[in-house]
Amino acid sequence: MSKTKLITVNKQEILELEKGFWTGGSDFYEASADSECLVAFPGMAQALTNSELAKTASKPKRWRDLDIRLKGMVEPGSDIVMLTYEARATRENGEPYAALVSTGYVHRVNGWKMMFHAQTPMESSSDD
């Protein structure tokens, strides 16, 4: 018989952090990313320091109509949480965007910090 581990992290808190990475600027990134974060996007896969990651959000490239559909969340330890979701949003220029996203957070003395983030773009025309 398999035993399901209960998630003790506040899901809403993590989802609010996640939304902030879509809509926030460099100050939010600086405050909410860990000292080093592993990122994987098409064309970029590397470890970035907190300040390097914050610089990627310095230009106000805002997203509109963000819809996050949580697909799964695991908490392998009391200080780590991983989530996977489908994101749909509209870029600043009006172009639709959709991706499968995975993010990892680690709990530090000053709260949850993003330590891993990956996006795999998908067709954005689907309405499911």
C-alpha cells in the first residue's frame, strides 16, 4: 500500500510567488530568487546568480491575462517544493504564449526562494 505524503507548504503562497515571477520586475526577482538559480528556457539553460536573474526582468516586459493551471506539486523535504503547471498568458505586444512550467523553491530563513525554473513552450491556440 502506498502512502501519500501530505504537502505542508502553503500552495497559495507558492502560487503567488510564481505569479510574481511572471509580472514582477527586477526588485521582485532580487527578493524572491535564491542566491543561485538554475534556469532552462529554449536557447538558455544555465545557473544564474540572483542579480543576473534579476537583470533579465529589468525591462518591463509585462504579461497579461496570466492563467496558471497547477498540474502537480511535490514536497520532497520540509524545505523544498517543486511544482509543475500549464501557463497561458499574453505578451506585452499582444502575442499569446503557452508553456509547461516547472519551478523549484527552497525555504530559507527569509522565506521561499526560487532555485529552479524551466519552461517548455506549447501551442498557444488551444482553448482547453
